Amino acid sequence: MKKILAMILCLAMLLCSVAALAEAPEGYPEVKEGIDFGGQKIYVYDYWTSSSERKAEPNEEEQAQYDYRDWIMSTYNCEIEQIAKGDWGSNVTELTNFCTAPDGTLCLYILPPDFVGTPMANHLFAAWNEDNAIVDMTADKWNGSTLDFMTVGGKIYGVATGNSEPRGCLYFNKRVLEEAGIDWNTIYDMQADGTWTFEAFEDMLKKINQDKDNDGILDVYGMTGSNVDMYRLAVFSNGGSFFDFDENGKLVITAGSDNTLEALQWSKDIWNNYGYQQPADGAWDYYKDAWKQGFCGFYMYQTYGGFNDNSEMSDMDDEWGCVAFPTGPKGTAGAYTNIVSDNVTVIPNVYDADTVAKLAYIYDLWSNATPGYDDEDAWIGNKYNYTDDRAVDETYAMLREPEHCSSDKVLYLGSVNDIEGQDYLWNLGGSTPAELLETKTPVWQGLIDIFNGN
């Protein structure tokens, strides 16, 4: 009798298990059968999480995330921990070491995009979209600019989720513009109707430049900021680029295109004619203090400098607004862009195809927004506290969208400063862009040959 009861109990438990596998809680992803990690632990190695310990007294949303992630782990018979392996600069070294001597650990790595070039050239990343893939890589959750950046030869080697964090933008000082006779609202209007162009921008800079005491030295400057950021944005806003893939899937130099050279020459002239530049005794970031002093009309910088909590501009006396960088004559009207730099999640290329597919799937679930708490406006935060509504609603919101995000493929070869900055954009003042490019081409081509495996 006891044996019969035990059999009945086992059968009941089995039926309950099957029912649990077949149905997910309301709002959760549908359960995919056939995935079982056999109790193994999976690590998501980022470079910022110092402790994965859960809060003793979580709020409602935090508890909902704990419940969702517990469901993932119980449903697919695994344990998942997201924790830092290395720091910003060393996580890629940790990945490389693991690929050199894999120890059976199941893991994914989150890397800054600055460091993906070398491991990608050495085939250390597994593809997410092989024939046996079980993740929908066309889903809206995947960041489009990262997919573009991490796709080589039709294979996707890394992902990011959600919209990008906007980067380069053009701030303006409302008081300075008003004193120059410019209604700053018209800049937002031009941005909205697609007439915010290189030409319109330069017309305003001409009005702002002023030598008030006639001593031959400007007292008010059209702009200041990071000229390298301006050079790069001008290129992409004019339909240009520095590097791209050709029809054979090989990385090539595109910095010699008419669009790129035209944008570089224009932005160099803008900087020389209207930019407040580094004083002889000034630090490299002289422009941050100069901007806050209030004698420059526009400021070329990153969005985090103004929109983020406790940002560098939080103690600025003058009110400011913000628009996208204008569109060049070779660009598409209204197709404003910023060059994004989002973290990339990769799978080490040490697993069989089935394991790669399952790791991609479990990360797809892990990286979802907590069911019931997918707040589309969470990105706004405290941004309205720092500037006007139009800067948030029209500029920042727009620059988050995939169609306004560009990826600079220089990162396949190294950092922006090392490849595009040093000996090139930093030295544009001394020669024409075309002349300077001739001196850089052999060095760049050598790096490209290595990346292409030549």
C-alpha cells in the first residue's frame, strides 16, 4: 500500500512539474521546453557589480525582479549570478584568459565597446545567430546600433539591450544667444522641421562672435567644447565615416571619402573662426570652465555633462538648452545623429553550438525588464530639473532612438583617441584633412590587415 501511495505521489509531482513547465506566470515569457542546465551556475561578468547579494528589505519592484529571476533559474534548472570579473579596462583581459584556458564555467562577458576589436579579430566571440539559435535577434529589445556594430559577415557577435544612451550633442547658452539677437526657440523649431543644418549653425555663430570693446580680441565666442567630438559628429552628420565594411565584408578605410573630407574641413574652419580654444596655460578640459563662465554661445560636449544628476553643469548660473548636431549638405535632412558607445555582451567562443544557443537564450530572459515594471519613461529621471522641456522631449528623446544612433567602427582597431584622435583629429590645425590622412593611411591599413586576417 505504501509503495502504491509513493507511486501516486511521484506521479502527482511529475504532473505538477509538467504543468509548471507548460505555463508561465502572467506577464512572464513563454516557457521554452528542452532547455535544462542541469543545475549549473552561469555567470554574467560585468565590470561594475561589486556584490550580487540581495537586499534584506527590497522595495516592491526589486522584489518583483527577484521573483522573476528566481523563476528563470528554477524553470531552466540553473543558478545565475551577475558580478564584476574585471574593471572597465581589464574585463577583456579576463575574457581572453578564459578563452585561452577554459575551465568549463558557463559565462557571458559585458565589455566596453572600446575593447572588442582585438578579441573579435581573434575569433574569441561566439555568434548569436547561428542556424540553431533560439533567440529572436530581430526583437525590438536588442539595440540596433550595437547589432550593426557587432555584425561581421552576417554573424552577430555581441548584443546590447534597449535604446542607446545619447552621447554627443550641442548645448546653447540662452542668455548669450538672446544678447546676440537670436530667439533660441527657433533652434528647436529648425531641428523639428529638418532645417537645422551646417549653414544655419554657422549663421548663428557669426552673430554671436563679438569684440565688445574693440581691442581686437573676442569677448564673446560662438562656441567652445571638445573639437574632436565636433569633428567626428560633423563627419557622420554629413553621411561620412572613418572605417566601414566593403561589399566583401572586409573592413576598409573610408576617411578619404568626399563626405568625410568635406565635413572635416568645414568643422576645422568653424573651430578656427568661432571656437574659444585652449589657452597657452589651460588644461586639456579648459572648455568645461569656460562654458560655465558664460561667454560662449554653443558648447560641443556629451549629454552626461548636462543631463545627468550631479553633472558638471549642475552649478551653471545661465540657463541652457540642447539640440542635436546639425545636418551637413551631404547628409539627410532631419537625420540627426550621435555616435553611441554602449556596452556589449558577448559569449566566449569556447562552447559547442547547443550551449551557445542556450546561453544566448538565458541571457535574453535575464536581461528583460522586470515583468510589470517596463517603464518606458524611466530614462527621463531628473532631467527636467536641469533644462527646458524641449531639450528633454525633443532632443534627448530623439537621440535615444536607433535611427539617430551611429556606431564608429574605429573601435575594431582601438580607442577613438588612439586611432582617430592621436596624430589625426588632434592635429587637423596643421594641414588639410586629406594631407594628414596620407600620413595615417599606412598605419591604419596595417591595423586593418590584422583585423581582416590578412
